[in-house]
Amino acid sequence: MARRNDHTREQLISLTLNTVKDFLDENSYHELSLRKIANMIGYVPSTLVNVFGNYNLLLLHVVAQTLDELSKEATQVVSNSQDNKAALYELAYCYHDFAQKHPYRWQLIFEHNMNGDTLPEWQSQRIDSMTGMLEHLLKALAPERSEAEVIKASRVLWSGVHGITLLSVDDKFFAADPIDGKDLIDNLLTNYLVNW
């Protein structure tokens, strides 16, 4: 076992989060535990509790880093788009592609539960940033729409894209022929935007 002074606090945080993300490249978070993570990095569980507060917050830090990576990719595809409509499509495709590339980390984002604890402000800001990107694009496409209409439309589209992505990642379309999730996203956005 490593001793507490083998790594600085920052190094231990980095080591822990990178180890968990590497594990999630091939495995579900359901196969993790505080003890298992501690064993993987050569520390005792109490050290991780001292650093992160509890197992739930440790996983929330993994979620935060995953959202940061998704946000970075999303910002890049939106900024490289030729117009707001194209950016909206690219944002949805980016969401789908990210989930396909990182299915277990993506699963953790949406299955992680705070178990009654308040979501930390640093995590709320990440979520607001992601939804804000979609709201900004919808507002640019229809500036006459009210704030409430923009928020409602963003949640409808996000829910639709999320549902398609979820079924696509889990291969649960239950169709005789393969279905491309991005084709369904394209269909959803095209038909929704007709009335937007």
C-alpha cells in the first residue's frame, strides 16, 4: 500500500479519477466500489474518503470530468458549424457520438444519484452550461420566442436526443434491420424545427 505522503492531494485526485475513467473504458460503474478503487491505486479506502468526502462525491468528480470533456467537444463542433441550424444538428450528433465512444462513463452521468444530498454548485454550473448551449442555439433560430418557450423546446429536444442516444448505445431499437441513431436524431430535429 502507498503511504499518504507518496502523492500530493492533487496527484492523488488525478490518479484516482484517471484510474476510474480508465476502468470505465471497459466496465460499468456498477462493478466499482470505494474499496476496489482504493486497491487499484494502492491506497486504503479511508484515504479516498479524506480526499473526496465520500464515494458518491468521488463518482461525481468523474461525472464532472466527463461533462467537461463532452462540453469541450460540443463547444468545438458548435463553433465550427456554418450556421445556428447546422450547429444544432452537430451538437446533437456530438452528444450521440460521445455516448457511443464512452458508454460506461455516459451511463454514470445519468445514473449517478446524490442520494438526497444537494448537488454541489460546481456540478450545477456544468449542467447549466450544457443546457445553455442548446438554449442559445434555439433562441438564435427563433429570436421572437419567449424564454419559457426556448427552455421548453430545449428540454423537448434534449429529451428526444437523449432517448435516441440511450436506445442507440444499448442497441435497443428492436428492429429487424439496424437503425442508425443519428438518422433518428436528424428526423427528430428536422420535424421539430419545421414548427419552431
